Amino acid sequence: MAKLPVEPYVAQVRDLFQGIDLENKLVDQDKLDQAVELILEANKIDDPPVNVNDLAKRLNFDVYFLNLPQNILGVMFDTKEPFEYHSQRAIVLGSQYDNLRNIGTAAHEFGHYFMQCNADTDYYDTRHIEADTISEMNANRFRDTLLLPDGIVKKFLRKRQWRKWDKILEEARETFFVPRHLIRPRFERILKRSIVDDVVFDGSGLDG
Ligand SMILES: [Zn+2]
């Protein structure tokens, strides 16, 4: 059998990462921003939250919830022959984990899917709780960029100038629906500076 087909934009996103040794090199944030922009555009996503469940459906992933072994957060595969559960392309999430954690795991797996899968090689990823390889870090950076996209975050922040950061971060958690600990580092990366809870956001870092 052949692997399940992909929409043209998926191939376009994968082309961005062609030739990059993702096992040994941290991918540029610019590339991740470009990739996520293509994904949002193709799926007509303009507003938060980025719904990973919808995205999984559109990408032809079967999604399963199982009681996973204790050190495993999730599994993803994309194969020529049906691999498990009669699926060729699936994400398995832990039924013991909360919704936000599973959203983070699914977005991480999309990172492998968009950056490392191709049209004709079987691919499997098992996401371990303590995984700190470069390849895992790259998938995490993809996750953060997908769930908190540069353009959408900037739009959100433009409307919140002159508010204190603790309030903004709280609102961001409800708006973007992502694990809380991912928000601050991503916002700091976007603004290229650090942020402090009880300090008012003056809008600096929003241009460029
Ligand atoms: Zn992974």
C-alpha cells in the first residue's frame, strides 16, 4: 500500500525543512514561523485557539485515547501498511492525562509529522516524558509555534497594551488553551525580551 495522501501545503511545509539535520541541529524560529503560517492559511485559522483536534481530522489522523505506560505521553505513526488499530496514520494520547497536556502532545507530534515525515517512508514517534534529544526539542519548538503563532499572538498582545503581565498571561491561557508553562517562554521569544508578572506591558517588542 501507499501512504495516505497529503494536501499540497503539507509537502510545501516539509520542503522548508528539507536538508536540515533535525536530529542534531535546532531549527530556526523563522522556518517554524513560516511553516505555521502556511498551516494556518491552508486551514483558514485566523483566531485562537488553534484547534488540534480539527487539525488532526483534516490531516487524516485517527486519534486514540489509551491508558499509556507511565513514562509515555503519546505515540504517532504514519505508515504504508496499517500499523495498529487498522490505522495508517494515527496519534495515540494518554486517557490518564488532562486535556491541555494532550493538546501539547498532539501539537508536538504534528511537529514530527510536518518536519520529519515524507511521502514514502514509514515513520513512528514515541514521546517519552523525559526526552531531551535535539529532535524532541525541535518538535517542542514546533508545538509552541503552532499553538502560539507569531501573528496571532501579536494581534492578541496589541489589544492588551498597558495591562499587567499577570493578567495578560491569565487571559492568554483561556484564549489559546495551551498549558500555562508554555506561554511565558513563547511570548518572551516573540517579543525578544523577558516579561515580569506585575509589570505593565508597554507594547515594546511588537514591531518587527
Ligand atoms: Zn517526539
